[in-house]
Amino acid sequence: MKILIIQDYLRSGGTERQSVLMATAFAKAGHEITLLTFRPRGILELDAEQQPFAFRSLQSFDTGLDWFAPGLLRAAEEAAPDLVLCMGRMANCYASFIAKRVPKAAVICTMRTGKSLPSLFVRSLRHCQHVVANSHVAKRVLTDRHDIPSHKITVIHNPVLRFSDKDSPRNHALRRFHGANPSTVVLLNVAMFRPEKNQRELIEICAKLPGYLDWQLWLAGEGPAQKKCERLAHDLGLGARVKFLGYQSDPAPLYLAADIALLASQSESLSNFLIESQLHGLPAVAYDIVGVGECFAPDSSGNLIPNKDQPAFIAALDRLIREPAHRKRFSDQARRHAEAHFVQDHQIAAHLNLFREQAMT
């Protein structure tokens, strides 16, 4: 099968990483894959000699415009794909035009965002052949808010992007490097620093924990909201307790050093960070928005907190920090939950099975 995957730009976000992961996995499964981006390669630039798929960008130089896709329809027609997979908001906005220009291809949209959908995105959802939603809540958003027929939507959870062997040792060296004692409970968040990712509130929540608790907050990522978060941590007197670790091409060592995963994001359909951290045995404390509750087992491998209920978030986090046995029970269940729901082989096979069905209709 010839599959064309379309993404606006290879920034460091979860959807972009999923695009690269799926392009690689589909190619290794024997399919002819092209990954087409609007902007030239971003931070996820790959080794051209090692990637098993073709790569092409539409902009001859990086204009910085995520929506600018010169020659997209011509490129899609020339690729003559059996199936087109649109990843990300910008790519999905063009899906209806692609379907009209390449009528022999099965055009598949994706619903992977907690943000409101542009009108062109909704138009594409109605004109494409099928939609892959990465959470059941995302599917309900499509059916209830946008009147997309249920039979046209298949839910396939994200495959885990990055993971370590389950027998990998705890990363004591990294903990020592950042000044964490054996008793220190390391709280972790891995995400781009965008306002909707809401690292600011995580800092505010940690500032309200009882002063006698021994914790550190590690924030991995980069983006426009980082400077404000750094100033907030300083103004709240948290000093060395909050660590800004920058962009991490492979955050697996952080998972092996941390104790609890935190998420206060206001824009998640399904959090790659939470499913990765679950596979590494990190209990979760997260606000309940869109598909976050499908990333872990609430009350079994983590705490799902009503959105913006800071006191409840603080109480759940306080208990996990103070009670190692409680944390251990959640940790054991976290690994079992992730292995049952997010293993790459199962999720990639689910995509390919769906693609074969759609390409034949």
C-alpha cells in the first residue's frame, strides 16, 4: 500500500512524533511511505540514511507559516497514494481539498486535539472517508458537537513513543545530578511550554504543598511560555526545587529518575507524556479534560482530578508524596495498564488493518 502522511511541521509535539513513528513503522511493515510536511524539517530532523520512508517538504525555505502549503494538491496527486493520512490541525484543514483532487485515494482525517476545531477542519471531517480519533472522548466530541456519524470514526489510542526495558534500573545518577536525595520525590512533566500546557499551574500547585515535604518539580520542554514559568518559580521562592530541563529528544531517562507524573494541561485528546510515564511505572495526577482519563486507570494507577480543582489536586499529590506504599501500588498498576493499552505493535496493527479496509472501499 502507498501511504502519504501529511503534517505541517516536525516540531517537538506529540502529534509530530506520532507522524514519524507511524511513518517508520508502516514502512518497516512493507508499505511505501511518504511523509510530506509544509515547512522544512524541524527539531525532529532525522538521519536521511536511516529513515525507511521518503520525506518531502513543500516550502523551499522555512517561512515560519504553519498553514502555507504551496503545491500540496499537486504533490498529493503526483504521489498517487492508496491512502492519505492527515496528522495535525493544519493538515486536516486541507483534507477535503485533497479528497477532491485525488478521488482514488482513501483520505483519513485524525482527531488528536483538545482545542476547538477550525471550520475547514470540520468541513474535512465531513468530506473525508474515515476519521481516526485517539480517545473515546474525542470521538464523542465529533459525534455530539460536529454531527460526524459514529460509524465513520474509529478510536485507536496512541502507541507509546518512547520507553525503556521494564527491567531498566532507576536513574540514580540523574537524580544526584539535580540534587535529589534518595528520599526526594521527583515530580515530572514533559511538554512544550505553551500556555495551554499549563505548566504555570503545576508550579502554583507545588508552591502550596506543605513546606516539610521533600520534592522537586522537573519540567522538560521548551517554548514561548517557559520564561514566564521561570519567573513564577523564582517569585514564589521555589529556587532549586523547580528544574527547567529544556527540550529532551529522549525523555526516557527522566521517567527512570522520577516518581510521579503531573499534568494540568488544558488541551489534550490523549497525552503521550502520561502513557509513556505509565509504562515506566509513574503514578499520575492529572486534570480531567477530554481523553486524559483514558491515559491511566483512575483511582488505580493515578488520580483524575476535576478540572481546575486545585485543592483536590494538591490533596492527591500530597498523599502520593507522603505514602510510598500508596505510590508503589499505583506504580505497579501503571505498568500493567500501559502494557495492555498502548504497546506499539498493537496500535500500529490496528491502524494498518483499518487502512486496508478503507483502501478497498
